[in-house]
Amino acid sequence: MKVMIANIKLPKQWANWCADSGLRFNGSEFYLKGKGRHWRVNCYAEFECGDTYEEFDRWALSRIEYAPIPQSRAEFRQTVKDLIARISVPETEEESE
């Protein structure tokens, strides 16, 4: 079953949380830029952190870390920190194969 992104409901304060954390919309509220990285909400209602601006080509080629969509400002801030920390760890040879 394919899930459409139009069916995903973001929290009412999503725009405020994004601005508070240094993320800005990049075309729509589902695609963001900030903290030197690309971000998005995917069709499975997961908040994703992708490659840096310099490394990003497209999402299909990106290294991605994800988490459930945060439901509070504090959770949003912590999720952003956690995703950046997880994606900043270099990949090992075993992971990339």
C-alpha cells in the first residue's frame, strides 16, 4: 500500500518549531533546509535528516537518519540534535556495502 504525503498531518506548531530550531521551508513544509543539511518528512510520517548542502544530490542517493515526527517543541529540538549526532558519525566499510 502506497501512502500519500498529502495524508500526513503535521503538528499545528510545526512552522514555529522549525524556525526555533534553525530550519526553514524549502518548497513546502515537508522539505526543509538548515543546520547545514537537508531535511524532510517522508511518506511514512518520518522526519528525516539527509546529506550536507555540499554532498546532497537527491534524496535517493543521500545517507539518511530518521525518527518519528515530534509532537512537542522540546521533542522537536531533541530530535534535531539526535538526528544530527547520528548522521555525523562516519559510515564504516561494512555499513556502506
